[in-house]
Amino acid sequence: MAQTEVDARSIFAQRLKAAREDAGLTQKELGMSVGLPQETAAVRINRYEKGVHDADLATARRIAQSLGVPLAFLYADTDVLAEAILTLGLLSKSEQRKAVADLKARLAQEGGASEKD
């Protein structure tokens, strides 16, 4: 099922706030680290966190880089998927490929069927 615009905005807002707090950054510090003017940095990040405004892709990518999380984490629609993305993001590219191949092999062994909660 595809995310609606409102759902995607809400997910981004929640994950952004959690990641920023985990990183120990204020809204102003995060905003300035992604190139927003000092005068508006806190307000802009606050609006993203409140779901009032959407971050464009380039801004979302800079935010993710500044927070040290994969961009996909900010849009993951479940907590489990978000955790998986964060975990894979800690691995090197070759380790990521191996982990994905291992998961695919496991699914193939199980007949490709798995229960989704």
C-alpha cells in the first residue's frame, strides 16, 4: 500500500525529531548544519518536525547526512523497517549486498512466503 502525502509527511516528521534528539542536536544546530540561515534554521526544522512543511529531496538528503542516518530511514513506514535500514546503513556497501543476498536466500529456502504483521 502506498503512503499518502499526509502519512509520508507525518512519518518523516516523527523520524526526523527522534533522530535529531538521538543525535543530541537542537533544531537550530541541525538546521545550520544543513545550510539553513541561522535566523530561520530552528523554525524550518520545527516545521518539518511538526509536519507543517515538506522537506524537498535535496534538503531531506542533507538532513539525513547530518544526522548520520540513511535517507530511507526518514521515510520508513514501520519501526521494524526503519531499524533494518539503520542497521544496514552501518555496514559497508559490500556487507550490505551480502546481508541482502542472505535475506533473499533465506526467503527462497522458506518458499518466499512470510507473514507480514
